[in-house]
Amino acid sequence: MSIEYEEQLAGSLVDSFPKDFGYGVENMDMMQENLENSPSADNKPRILLMGLRRSGKSSIQKVVFHKMSPNETLFLESTNKIYKDDISASSFVNFHIWDFPGQVDFFDPTFDYEMIFRGTGALIFVIDAQDDYVEALGRLHLTVSRAFRVNPEINFEVFIHKVDGLSDDHKIETQRDIHQRANDDLADASLEKLHLSFYLTSIYDHSIFEAFSKVVQKLIPQLPTLENLLNIFISNSGIEKAFLFDVVSKIYIATDSSPVDMQSYELCCDMIDVVIDVSCIYGLKDDSNSNAYDKESLAIIKLNNTTVLYLKEVTKFLALVCILREESFERKGLIDYNFHCFRKAIHEVFEVSSSTQRTGAAVQSSPPSSSGNGLARLKSAALNGTPRSLV
């Protein structure tokens, strides 16, 4: 995805991607004051990136949310400040990411760690799989145990990172060992109710995007409704797999209930990149306010194995990417009709207007009755391949 498009989309929202980084760790009292007085500190959910030095925390943030090339992250300096990033590139995904330096003791008695964890939605602890992770496991246990006592509602995620340099057998063995040791430590501390989720990640493939997708989905209260809508849509349209993507970050907000195949996900991500890059070259109008991705954006890519990739705009921040067979795509009129009903249902589930006051949820929701109406409308769209009039 081009940087030009990201700047255009970010500029269309208020307070998108502010670069107010400056929470120095040299003065603990000053950092404490900055955290407490930071704007919107409590009205948006936080995702904390924690881990030892050089574990890859800053690289993850730069690659996923700022489109930095993985090779360029080799030149990033070690983080020595708290980097607070407001991710507002989508009207549906709305949270802060706090990148913590690994060498700082955030549990110093003079530091109010309760304030940090109180408004946190997810805590991601990054472990370097290519290094000795004994010390990292000790820091992981200390971090999650204190965070759980302050806020039991936090989702605890463990990224076993830099696995691109490991063989498949070594990856599995490393994940099993870290999983076993971490849960044994929690059991010894009588913290059996604390659940850790583990992911094998690397910035050199799409595994880091898929892992972040799973993290973000847990912060979306409307996820079951979205999955239900997608299931109804694909079952009535002859589609094999469908993803609802945040266009800027390539995080998928939801997918249907069938298992996610990594190769399919990578194809969908690559399709988004192609669509945005081509649109930035040929699709921009003379109007300076025009965007490369708008309500007319759609793309069809036919692969040489009779597979078709179909992308359509849902909102100016979301895209639906479908995978289907050529014979199913022959009923494109039916698919487009069902998509029209699906799109209406999505707009009813969420408040689309960017002027709506954000209330701290990861996703803005409409009144409860709306999602039910959207489901009923989509169910009435097509049965057994035959369109029906909407009620």
C-alpha cells in the first residue's frame, strides 16, 4: 500500500496518527505525569507492547501500522522512551498502542503501574524466539500477574517472535516449551484463571498481521454479529472464504467460521496492496480531496487455478475480500445483490459517521435493534440461489 494513500486516509480523520511521542524514561516522575495527563488516555482502549530489549516490539508496530519495510527495521534504534501511538486509521478500529522500552522497571514503587493497566484492553508480550528466553519468561510472569490483579479483563497475548529463522520443528518445540513453562509459573502462583494466548510471528511474512488481527478482534464486541453476517453471505453466494479487512493496516476485522488458511489470507493482503497501488496511480481524480479508495472501488483477480479474488468497498475504511471458484462467479449478479444486503447490514451494526463521539469502545456500535434488522435483511436476500425482495 502506498504511503501517499495512507497519508490521505489518515488526514481525513481528526487526530489520526499524532506523533506526540516524548515520554522519557530518564525522569520517572515526569513520565508518570505525562501518562496521567495525556489526552484521551482513558477514553480509548489501550494495547500495550511489552518485552525485553531488542525483542522486536517497535519493529512490529512500524511494520503493521506504519507500512515500514521489514528490512528497514534493522536500522531502528533501541526504544528508550514510551511511544504512544493513536491508531485511528479506521472508524471501526480505534485504540492506542503503547510501546514500552524493555530495559525500564515499570514496577518501581514510585511508578503507578495500576494506572497503566486500568484502561488496557490487551497486553502483548513479545519474546525473541532466537534468544535465550528464560529471562523473558520471568518478566512475562511478573508483568501479567500484576496486570491481572489490577485488571482481570485484560486479554494477555504472547508473540513468540522472530521465528522466520527457525525450522518448522524448532518452531513447534519452542512454542510448546514456552507455553508449558509460562503456564506452569501461573499454576505455581495460583493464577489458573489467567489465560495466555500464544502466536508464532515474524515481520517477514503475514503471520504478524494475522496475530494482530486476532488481538484486535477480541476488542470488538460486535464480532459474533459480523461473523454471522459473513456466514449468511457466503452460504447464499457460493463463496468459499470471505474477510472483512481494515484497508490501511490489512488487519481483518472478521471472517466467516471456516478455518483461516494462511495462503488465502496472504493472497487477500496482496490483493489489497495491488488495488491501492494501482488506484493511487490511475484512480485519483483532479480533485485534491479525492481518495484512491472510495465507494466505487472494486477489483476482480482471476488466478490460473480457477480461483477468483473479489474485492468490494464496504465503507471508506473497510473492504470485503472474497475467494470463490470461477463457476460460482458466473452468478455475479446474485453475489452483488447479496453484497448490497450485507453492506446495509454492516452499516446498521456500526455507526459510520466520523463525527460520532467515540465512547471508548474499540468499535462504535449502533442501537441494539439495528444488528437484528441487518441479519433479517441479509437472511431474506437469497435462499437456494434465488433472490427475494427485501421486507
